[in-house]
Amino acid sequence: MLRNFKVLMPASLNEALYVINNIDRPFRFLAGGTDVLVRLKDNPSYAQALIDISKIGELAKIEEHKSTFVIGSGVRHEALLAYAPFIENYNGLIEAVSAIGSPQIRALATVGGNIGNASPAGDSIGPLMAFDAEVELRSQDTNRIVKLEDFFTGPGKTVLKHNEIITKIILPKSDSLKSGWKRLGQRRAVAISKVSVTLALGFAKHSNGSDRVNDVRIALGAVAPTVIRARKAEKFLLENQTLTKAVVKEACRLVAKEARPITDIRSNTEYRSEMCGVLLGDLIEKLACAR
Amino acid sequence: MPNRNFTAENLQLKDNIDICFKLNSRDVKIKVPCTYTLLDILRYELKHTGTKEGCGMGECGACTVIMDGGIVNACLVLATAVSGRDIWTIEGVSAKEDAKPIIDAFVAKTATQCGFCTPGMIMASYYLLSKYKDPTDEQILEGLSGNLCRCTGYAKIVEAVKAAARELNGAKKEARDA
């Protein structure tokens, strides 16, 4: 049984911002609770106070704007998976979020929680980063927008200040991108990824009528202290434009070199690096053939 | 008070909390420690012990309950999040007419051995069959992916869910034809 912490229940975002500005002890946010309660069970000193933001309605909305979708940090994974525009145009995001936990966990866990938790293996982060998502961070007096790519500073570490809350995830519209996500894990459900790769590709016609690549985004999960973009492999594919066998092979080699994985209980350095290349190859084939 | 729109109550650190929620269509009002999970409330306060505690960490699904129409792990829902919810446990669901074919199929197909995972499996199956009338193997495996069984090897559980789907669809067809 859990013990030794107190709980605060702000009813609105403003109350929550006031509370975290004034609280006198170390705290954690309780959004979905699927990570926090597990950590507290393992380690009772993980938090002296929980601030339950799970019922703040203004954090739980998805809005469509002219050039962006704005996802409230409290939106649950299940709700994201049911949102029609994402199903239509953000396949990589849908594939990744469908693989998080289990149906029971996706009904509770939130998008903001997966980001705030800052796991290098956080499955929703790769696709969001590939789509150039940003996060809005608010405190009582400030409001700033940070690129998701700049948000993480290490495993479990972010630029979020003690008096800030992640309020929104801003996702640029990208109707022209085809995307996919693949991972390797111990099993298909309730597993932490050993490696995950997100790929998003944009295509255009060459003057000679053949297809060329005009936009490339690659994100790698669980192979560095944070989720990362594989900029060298992206640049290489963009410069070569045509996805010949040799180009794909070289991109896979490059992406394996960009990964900086560690050996831990789930996998080892060599395997993780090599699998980045294998998964990227699979995704290129899938996206190029699916058109 | 920092702002007259704030409710002082919401800004206090709490050890205990009064909560009201619906459990199997009945209203429950109870005071519990804030550190309690929904699972603790069900088992220790309300003595609804059909919901099992396996891992206590959201991996095994033995504590699966229905909350506001979807399945969740009761061990991952803190007391503060229970207020105002509509909760169904195995005690309530097993009394429902449309759950009977599922329970009968689990028995008929020997989909239960030690029985510890069974309440959670029935809850997940019940939810699955409310979503898909005639689920594919893939949908069944995905629907039960949050529930571990260390006895059966799952084959019999999948068979039971399929048999229950046939029975439920047949029963509806008979009702229509009658």
C-alpha cells in the first residue's frame, strides 16, 4: 500500500499554478498516475506531495487551429488515438501511442505525462519530435514555448522549472508527410522499448516525373540520454532525394552511427545501434511502397 | 487567499479525502486516506474482493475495473481521482445478463485454472465485446494485452471470448427473430 504523502487538488489551471508557486515541499504532478504511482510504490520518498491535475478540464482538450493542432497536456492516450485528424495524417504518432502500455494504461496515461516523465524510451515522444512539436510551459507569471527537441536535458530531466506546468503540445499540421513508427521490446504490450524509430517522409515529383524525397524526419528512442533526431541520416536522405537501395543502405548505416545507446537490463549498445538501422530500413520500405 | 476565485479547500495539503462515486450503480460516500488507490478502497474499505491485487503496478490487469465506460487498472487510480466516477467491478458486471455468456464460456472452455486473473480477464473481455461484436483474433489479443495469465497460455481464453461473442450474437439474433 502507498503511504507518506499528501495530496493537493487544484480545480483549475490557475489554482494549480498558484499551488506550485507556493508549495513548501517537493512534489510531483499526478496526471494519469501510471508512472508516478508505480514509482511511489517502489520508493516512498519519491514525492512528499502529489498535485492531482487529472481533473483540470482545460488541460484535456484537443483543438484544431489554422496551421496546428493543440493537444492539452492532460489528454489521455486513448482520446488521442480516437481523434480523427491524427488517424488520418499522423500514422507514426498513432502507431507509437497504440503501443504504449495496455488498453487499461492508455485510458489513464496522458500525453503531457509521457513527455514530462522524460524517459529516453517514451514512445509518444519520437513521433511528436519528428513532427516538430513544441510544448507550452506556464507558470503563474510566465508563458513560454519550447521545441520538444530542446525540452529534454537527460533521462528524466527537462528544462521545466519547479513552478511550471506543461500545458499544451503544439503539433504543426503536416498533411503532406507520410509517417511510421516501429519498435523492439520484450513483448508487444506493457513493455519498455529497447529501440524505437520514427520516420516521416514528404515526396514530390522530379522534373523527369519520378518521385523524390523533399522532407525527411527521423527520431530515435531509447538509444541516447533523450529521444533524439537523427540529423545526419535526415540530411543524407534529403540530399540524395531518390530512395535507391544503395541510398537506403547508407542511411541505415548512418542512423546506426548516430545512435548513442547504453547497455542496460533491456538490451545492449551494439544491438540497439544496429537495430536503429534495421528499423529505419523497414520504415523506408513501408512508406515508399505504401504510396 | 490569493484570489477570491480560488477555493481554499483545493489549496490545502490533505491526508484524507471525502469521496462520492457510483459503484455498480449504487452511490458510495466514503472518507479514505489520500494515499489509497481505487483498489485499496474496493478491497479494504468496501470489501469488494473480487477485484484482485496482482502486481500493484499496472502490469498484470488482475485489478481491471470499468471506470466511466473504459477499463483501467484500479491499482493506478488514486483516491482523489475516484470522486464523481462511475465504477463497475466484477461483482456488478457478473450480475449482468450480457456478462453471463462470457462467464459461462470461460467455464465451458476451461479458460480459468488458478482463477486469480479471471475477474480481470472477464472485465477486459466484457469491455472488448461491448466494443466489437465479432472481434478478430488480433482484436482479442490486443483487448486482453493488459491482462496476464500464468496458467492457461491464453489459447483457451481467446477461445472463450470467441465462443461468448457467438453466443451473444446468437442471443441477439434469436431475440430479433422471435
